[in-house]
Amino acid sequence: MTQTLETPADLDEEVRPARRRKPVVRAAARGAIAAMAMSGLRQFTTSLGLVPTTPPEWVIERTAPRAFHRVPVERRPAVVEIVHWLYGAGGGAAFGVLPRTLRQRRWAGPVYGVLAWALFEGALAPALGLPHRRGSAAERLALLADHVLYGVVVAASPWPHQPR
């Protein structure tokens, strides 16, 4: 029985799909971390009274009220956070699918964060049947700031000198 040696091109074909997945997986992880950072900033803005209720809590209460109210009151903040982190991971994965040349631009992260917010407000919220949420100028600025923060974290390189 003859054994054929694999050429570098053959090996590259086997490795290439894993390379394509890595930016998406890394970006999904950064998306979850970015959502955590947003949660921290929102804790600050809600405690100052700038944001009356966090958008994730507002969305969950309106899209799944029965399920949400079955959760014990003391556990609801944890449910809100988990849902937010998963949503953030999904947004991060979407960022990871973008072409590398785009992801590496310094402005890509902040712009992506703002576009993610605009997409939610303009398309996803209406598709979910959510009423338009008009907030004060301070609330809108606070939400803008946390979405810029989200984008900065999502676009951050995971380790120095590693591709995004």
C-alpha cells in the first residue's frame, strides 16, 4: 500500500476553514466582552438617572413578558445580562465576518457600534413590534456612548500583533 505525502497546498486547504472561523470566534468573544463593558457603562448611566431602564431589560419585558415574569425577581438582572451578552456575541461574530481590511480600520469599531444601534432602532425593534422609544437627549447620548464603546471593544485586537 502506497502512502501519498500531502503537499503544502493540501495542508493549506485543510487549515484554511479553521483560519476563516478564528476571526469570527474571536470577534464573537469580543462581542460578549463588549456587551459586558456596555453593561458597566449602563450601570453608571442608570445610576445617574440618564437612562431610566436599560434597553435589554426593556426589550425582554416587551418581547417575552410571560417568560421574564416567571423568573424570580432577584434573578431577572442575571437573565437580562446573559441575553445581552449573547446578543453582543452575535454582533461581534457579524463584525468578524467583515473583510479584514475593513475590520482593521481604526474607525471601523466605533462606526460598527453606532450602525448596530441604528440597525436595532430602525429595523429589529420595529420587526419585533416594539414601540419607538423616545428618550431625552442625555439618554440618547448615553446610549450612543455605550454603542461606541461596544464597537471599540469588538474591533480591538485580541492580543498584540495578532490578526483581527
